[in-house]
Amino acid sequence: MRQRELVTLASLTTQGDTHDQLVVHINGALNVGLSRAEVTEAFLHCVPYVGFPKVLNAVSVLREVLATRGAGAPSAS
């Protein structure tokens, strides 16, 4: 499940404009044991392939989800 969520997050990031789906799958990723650092790293790994704006959008959604969960902002790796 961890790998599936990582693949899903990367795929949604490449598509752009997937805010609602990212919310669901970021929560899913955190629920199956991925850390916020691992989710952040998955998004950052996409920068050279999909571009900075799409990755920034995904990281913004991650921040929203973490705030909702009371987990704070993603840590810089």
C-alpha cells in the first residue's frame, strides 16, 4: 500500500489540478505509514519531470492536509 500511494501521489502531481484527489491520497499515504518527509520527497523528486509549479501545488495540498491533521508543515530534507 505504501508504494501504491507513492505512485498515486506522483501520478496526481504530474496531472496537475488534482487538489481533491491529492487530499484523499495524501491522507491515505500517511494512514499506511508514510512519513510527511517521505511524501514531501516524493513530490520534490517530480520537479525535473513535471515542473516546479505542479510540485508546488502538490506541496501546498500537503501543507493543508498536515494542518488539518495537526501535524504541522513538511520538514525540509
